[in-house]
Amino acid sequence: MYKRMNTQSGFIGGQPVADDAKEKTTLSTEAASDDGLITVGEPEVDDAVISVRNCNVFYGDNQAIDNVSLDVSRNEVISLIGPSGCGKSTFIRCLNRMNDTIDGARVEGEIKLDGEEIYAKHVDPVLLRARVGMVFQKPNPFPKSVYENVAYGPRIHGLAHSRAELDEIVFSSLDRAGLLNEVKDRMDEPGTALSGGQQQRLCIARTIAVNPEVILMDEPCSALDPIATAKIEDLIEELRQNFSIAIVTHSMQQAARVSQRTAYFHMGRLVEVGATDKVFTNPIHRLTEDYVTGRIG
Ligand SMILES: Nc1ncnc2c1ncn2[C@@H]1O[C@H](COP(=O)(O)OP(=O)(O)OP(=O)(O)O)[C@@H](O)[C@H]1O
Ligand SMILES: [Mg+2]
């Protein structure tokens, strides 16, 4: 027998919710959604660069994201956490229309960048992905030289009017990605000849070379050793001065180190979002608490 938590919510992601979650959730500021299920915490911010409302994603008949509303603020790092299969990658891919490239994927809801609907007919997904860049789990340099990996985006988007300007963009992007010193004498070598951690920083340099507003990172350190991971984490903190970053991570330590806000997903639902230290040390929802204390996941 399942118990109803309150009139608005009894199930999160199809899971029965423990009795004492009732007290926990009623403490929250609630964002009621159409079907009566709620996200607890603060999914909305005043200064949103990305604003998602009532997002649903389906793969064929299977629903992977269920009525998620969430803002990404300017100059913030937001971590997306949750058990495997809860929809973190699916959600992050909505933010730059990467799900467009997946057969059978269907996205519903409102997703705005700077107040403009990114799924509007006139929006060119290639231009959108320059404004909302993405760094993947496995470093994926192009099969080109280090220089060309970074020069490619600025060239196709017409950001440089001379070779000198292109050089400036390439070198400054590598510098901002903390890689220039290691590659300045290897600019003509294939990007794939670099170490894994260097390749990931090359991919970050490639992303920032087109001057995005938002950078999406899907487990960017999971293939890296602790030293390379530390370099990327330092870089994330620096990049926050100029960009907003949404990062998917399985490491709660990493989320705690790099992000100001954390969003906890569970079976396609956004259960809770709030200040990172609060989500980890004093979560509102029982499901969040179970995850951050290691009871589920
Ligand atoms: N290309 C796809 N085609 C069909 N179903 C998919 C596809 N990608 C993801 N799914 C399904 O959508 C759900 C959410 O998957 P998603 O990859 O977004 O989860 P995740 O939270 O990123 O998991 P992980 O932590 O393992 O990376 C899962 O049930 C998954 O099987
Ligand atoms: Mg994933």
C-alpha cells in the first residue's frame, strides 16, 4: 500500500515516499506542477540565462524526463546529480538541442536561452550549440591538429577576419583552458596524441573558443585521473567568471567542490534543487537525503 505524502504529491518517479518525508517536504518552497507533483527547493532564480518549464522528454513511448522546471543562473555552476538512468544526460541534452540528433527522442515544454525559445522554428541548432557548448564524458577531439581543433569553431562561425585574429582566439582559448603551456610546441600534432586530461582541456578550449554563454558538461572527469580531474575542477571555477556551467557528475565531492547549486534527479523527476551545501547537508526531500547519504544510487 502506497501512502500519499500530501494532496500535491504522493509519488516521486513512481516511488512511494516515506511517511516522515511529509514533514520534510512541507518545509519547502514548492513549485507546484500541473500534474500535482512538485520539485522542492528553489528551481527558479532571478537572473536566469536558461529557463526550463514543464519539460518532458520521450524516447518512443518511454518517458525519460517528467515535467521538469529549472533555471540556470548567470555565472553559476549547477550540478545535476542522481542515480544512473534518472535522466541527467537526457535533460542536459535538451539545453542545446542535442536530443534532436537522437532518433525517436521527443522534447516538450518551454526552454529559453536569454528569454528566447530555443526550439522555435527559426533557431539554427548549430548556432545554438555555439552559444550553449557541450563537453562530453569521453574526450572527443576532432581527428585534426591541436590548433585546428580549437580553430574550427571560430572559423565556421566567422569569428576571425585574419590569420592573426584566429591565432589570437586559438592561443587565448588554450590559455583559458589551462593547456597552452603544455601544447604550445605541439600545435601541429593530432589532438588525439594528447593525454586524456589534456584532450579534455582541449575540448574545453574548443568549446570556449566560440565564446558560449553556457557550457554543459556531462561527467567531464569520469575518464580522468585525480590530477587531471583537479585541473578541470580548477578550470570550472575560473570559467564561472565568464560562463554559466551545468555539470552532470556522479561524484558528490565534485559537486560540492565546483557548484553553487545542485539539482537532484530521480527517475526522470527533478526532486530537489537548492544551494549545494544545503542539498548535501540538510536536504528537504527524503529521496535526496537517501541519495546523498548513500542509501540509494
Ligand atoms: N538514446 C536513447 N534511446 C532510448 N532511451 C534512452 C536513450 N538515452 C537514454 N535513454 C533512456 O532514458 C532514461 C534516462 O537516461 P539518461 O542517459 O538520461 O540517464 P543518466 O541519468 O544520464 O544516467 P547515467 O548516470 O547512467 O549516465 C533511461 O531509462 C535510458 O535508458
Ligand atoms: Mg548520463
